[in-house]
Amino acid sequence: MYIKKILWVVALIGLVIFGVVAFYVYSAMFKPNTAFNNETAYIYVSTNASYDDVREQLVPLLKDIDKFDALASQKKYTTNIKAGRFAISKGMNNNEIINSIRSKNLPIKIAFNNQHTLEDLAGRISTQIEADSLSLITAMTDEAFLSTNGFSKATALGIYLPNSYEFFWNTSAETFRDRMLKEYNSFWNDERKAKAKKLNLTPNEAITLASIVHEESKKADEQPRVAGVYLNRLRIGMPLQADPTLKFAAYQTPKYKNTVIRRVLNVHKEIDSPYNTYKNFGLPPGLIAMPDLSAIKAVLNPEKHSYLYFAADAKRLGYHKFAKSLAQHNNNARAYQKYLSSQGINK
């Protein structure tokens, strides 16, 4: 009888211990452990992040970080951190959270447009992925990469076609750049290359011209007509005489840095620069800004007409008046200059 009692006591103690262990395992693995009210919270795990870095983000999101630590250690997550953007859903338990943050890297949508320089683009992208602006600009201007793929620093901005793209948040600068080159090559299919060739333009030249068209007119319905004017000028050997290129040239000089030129004057036409298309024939060495896709498509599908000139239309701001003769153009230009003066815009 005495031995039986001992066995019962041992059995009861075993059951209690088993219950405690089972409860602890349940609490550690299967009990909901989120402390936020939103449906989903996100953490961003950097490349080479430590468990402490991840833990710091998790502390405000979880009810019991100690139990999470215990399970993370048991499942060897603490020594096998994965970089990326991860979601934690409201009501998840520790087991689900660990499974999510080590294997379910979520892509993000990034977007960019109308960036005037590679530096502007790098700054824009660095707010959306892990890579910082310095690493991005270094990758974008790498001379070996540019020369291998037929670009220069002047034309490099043309690689980056404005749109929205899907990336993982932990994308490196080089991966971003290489993906954009792939998108560029995909855009320049045989049909678009043939259209450019028919206009005596390379893809780089077409995008350079598109950058001028886009700076002249943001109106997609007018861009093919503006493109037609510039192509007519190129065809007959006439200087492009594009005011946006004068602004670009001016902004490269100390005198006009950190200024805004609202009115192009004769003094700007004297600037010594390969981007001064009043002094130099043909296209400038590269882009003056990032064009919208509409402007690139306008260059490749220009309106066929006999116009050689255009001036801003004071009665339809954002649009232009087009002319076939210099006399008519001068009349149009004087009307717009008069409008600028009436608004007190003198420089």
C-alpha cells in the first residue's frame, strides 16, 4: 500500500509538471501575443541586423517579449536573422510571428517620376528601400557599368523610366540599378528601336529629346506636336533653340545655383555650355531631366506638321501657340512676353 501511494504521488507530481510544461509551451507557442490594435504591423529588418535589432522593433508590438525570446532561441531564429519587410497580424502567436519574420519577406511598390538628377532620384529611392542615397548614387554612376551598357554620366538618368515597380525592401543599390536596366531594355523593344531609327535617333538620343519635350510641355496631348517641331528643326539642321536647355545650362553655373529662372533672357543665350542649344547644333550631350513616358512616346510618335516654332500661350497656360514662320512666331512670343511683364515676372 505504501509503495502504491508513493507511485500515485509521483504520478500526480508528473502530471502537474507536465501540465506546467504544457501550459508554458502553449503560452510560448500558441497563445496570441500581439499588443497592437491595428490589423497588421510591419517590421523592417536590415541586412546584417542582429537579433537585438529585431527585438527592439518587437518589444512595443508584443505582450510578452520573454516568451518570444525563449521560442526564438529554441527555433534558432536568434542566430538566423533574415532581412526584409515582414508583417505581423493582430492575434498572431509567437510561433506564427517567428515563421512570418524568417520566411515571408513582403515586396513593396516603389514609384518615382520627374527627378531632375541622379542625386534627386537616389534621394527619392532611398526613402523607399534599404539602400541609402550614397550607395545608390555610387552604383548609378559606376563608370564600368555605364560604359559596358552604352551610357555615360550625361545619359545615365535615361536608364530609369518613371513608373511604379515591385521590389523587396532590402534591395541593394546594385540590384535596384540592374533591375532598372532590365526594365529599360524591356521598354526598348524592336518596335520602339525601329521608330527611333526611322527618326535618325538612338534610344539615348530619343530620351534626351523627350526630356526637352517634357520640360517644354507637361500636357500629354500637346507633346507629340512639340516633338514634331524639334524633329523638324533637327531634320533641316536648325538649332533646337530650346529654352529648357538654357535653364539647365544656367543651373550648372555658380551664378544661378539655388535660383529659379522663370523667364529666359538674352543673357542666358550667351552661356558657354554644350547644353546651350542656341549656340550648338543638334541634341545636347544628355538629359536635362527625367521625362515622363508620355514624352518618350511623343518623340517616337511625333505629330507630322510644318511648324518650326512655338511660344507659350498666355490665354491657355501650359499650352503653346505654334507657327510656321518666324514672323508669326515673333508675334506669338511678344504676346507672351507682354503677359510675363504684366505679371511682374522679369527674371
